[in-house]
Amino acid sequence: MAGRRITAKRVGAIDMPAMSPSPINRSMNAREWSMLLLLAGIWGCSFYFVAVALWELPPLTIVALRVLIAALALHVVIRLMGIHLPMTRRAWTSFAIMAVINNVIPFTLLTWGQAYVASGVASILNATTPIFTVLIAHVATTDEKLTVNRAIGTGLGLIGVIVLIGGTALGQMSLHLAGELAILGAAVAYGSSSVFARRFSAIGVPPLASAAGLLTVSSAMMVPAMLVVDQPWLRPIPGLAVVLAVLGSALIATAVAYLLYFRIVATAGATNLMLVTFLMPVTAISLGVLVLGEDIAVRHIAGMALIACGLAFIDGRLLRRLRRAPLKPAE
């Protein structure tokens, strides 16, 4: 479908504005599947990186270092590619809005929430982002209203969240419940950024310049907050594992993820990219259980299954394939 404009869609831990028009392959080839699996693995690892960084660093410091290091890395990349940042008020106003709802708020809520929630569970809760995107788009737009499938998917997803958290836990506030609600709040923020990205894409800035601009503004907001609140000069120097986790979160889970994200969107499209939502928790849960020794309860698996079913209804492709599948004659 050459020439079709691609609007941004939130698919995991990162959401960015639309790419410029380019040919889209609805059926992904082996290279695109490889990039998609790699991106899912990277975003799944981001929860592991945060969990390790929290051993010795407070949440604001982790977020500030993440966006600052990633911004510096992307500035180097766009400089080498000959891409320049825009100098218009409109562009930087859009950068500021997207930085708040796409980086500052969700990164902070996710990181703080992971101080009280296992990384695998955090990844499952974060996978609800498309569900909140559908709800917000229904209210805030005129052309993305709920369909029957999306309504069913949204309902299944919300039931899955209740099952995952546990009905009894909702009746009493605890730090664990607060952490889970914070992660859901991050998913809501990501959903809002996906809707705003439709307007943001109209500024016509190259995608990697947009990513660098967003992270630059995010750094300008988070670094002063870190200095005032955390006062890092009063804290001991973190160990090697924590330093590597912060670098992994910034360089791999943010900067490299942006590069993969745009490459996949350019060739496979944002709809195919949504498959990352299904795949990302697999890596996060595996690392949490096998490396960090986290426990995954039965209700977590049940909640994840309901959320996955909800995402399947929202995505729609699996349902369309099942409807087209020929019936075998009875023996």
C-alpha cells in the first residue's frame, strides 16, 4: 500500500510520531520478523534493567540518566546522518507536550512502580497500553470510535487487569497495589501520547530528529528534578551491575529501540508493530523468574491470558484469519 500515511501507535515501552509515507508490507518477511523479535526482546529487557538499577538508585535518578544518555546517543546518530533539529516554536511545543506524556510521566511511574512490583508483572500491566489507547481515542477523536471487537477486547483486557491485581487487593491500599496502579497510570499516559501523536506528526520533522528532540526536552525536565529531589552527590557510587543496567536502559532499551522502531514502521507498518505487545512480556517474565528469582502467581498468568485475548480482539487479524479458515468436512 504505497504512499499510505502511517499514524503512530503505542506498542510497548516507547511511542513515537508517525513516519513519512513509504511502502508497507502487510505480511512481514524474515528480516522484519527478526527485527520485531529483537525489539520485543529489548523492550522486555528494559524491565530487567530497571529492576537492577533500583537496587542502588532512586527512580528519578534512573529516569533522568536514561533520557539524558539516550538523548546524547541520538544526537550523535542524527549528527552523523546529517539530520538537524527544527528551530520552530511549534515543533518544540509539540516536543514538550510529547515529552511529558510519553517520557517523563510514564517512565517515572513505571520506574517507581517497579520498586514494589515484579518486573514480569510490570510488563504485563504495561501491555494494557493499546486498551487504554482505544478508550482514549474513542473519547478524543471522531474517526477512531469503538467497534464491537474493540469493545470486547477492551472489556477482556480490563477484566484481565482485575484478575492480575486480585479482587481482594483492590479493597485495601498498599505499596504493592500503589505500584501496580502507577504502572497502569503509565499505560494511560502512553495511550494519551498515541492519540496526541496524530497532531504531532503534522509538524513534518524527521522521526529520529523527533526522538532526539523528545529526549532532549525530557532531559531538561528530569535532570533538575533529580538534582533537587535525589541529591545524587550525597549517595554512594553505584556498583558495576547498576551502572551497566542504567546504560542498558538508556542505550539499548531507548536509543537502539528507537532505531529499530522506525525501521520496522517504515517497512512493515505500525499495525504489524503492535505484535510487540504480545511478545514483550515473554522476555520480561523469563528474566524476572530465571535471573531475578521473581515469583509469578497463577492469577498473573490468568490475567495475562485475558489481556492477550483482549489485545487479539483489538488487533483483529487473528479473528479475521479464523473466519477465513476453511471448515474441514466431518469424518
